[in-house]
Amino acid sequence: MGMFLEGTVKSANAFQVGQTGEKFLFTMNVVDELGNTFSCQMWDDDPQQPQLIQQPPARRQRVQMAVVGYSVRMRKSKDGKEVPQANFIVSDVRLAAAPDLAGAGGR
């Protein structure tokens, strides 16, 4: 049994990572219907990542995805307090505006 997340894209970006910048990390912040924000990441080992980097989802676009992993770490907030933050590793991203964007899982 897996977890699926559905919401609205708040932001989407791709970053070069690694010591030589040879890998990419695709990130999205997704807001659900209750107003919760989820920090989502997709690494370069996901076959869908190149598509999302070339054509990132637009803000306020509906999206759904499978959550395949997560990590929790402490992060300093703007007021200096340390707060826990969860980062969700996602796959099989489906965009309402791009139904032909094939997810890796093929639900």
C-alpha cells in the first residue's frame, strides 16, 4: 500500500547538485485542500525527472503523485528556531494540464 498526494503546485524548480553539478534534483512545493504544504523531491534516478525539468509544472496547477519515501530533518526557521521539516520523495507525477505526461508507475 502506498501514499498518494494530490494538491496544487506552489513552486517547482530544478537544481544541479553534487560536487561537480553532474546530478539534478527536481523540487516542488504542493499545497493540499487543507492548506498544508508538502516539500516534494524527485532525484535523477526517476525516469520521469527529465520531462519535469524540461517542462516544469506551472504555479496553481493541479497535480497528483505517488510518495515513495520521505526524510525528516531539523531546519532553522526565519525566526531562528529549529523546527522539523519533512521532505517527500515522489514519483508518477500527474498534471491536470498535461495528461500525456506519463508517470513512471503507469497507474
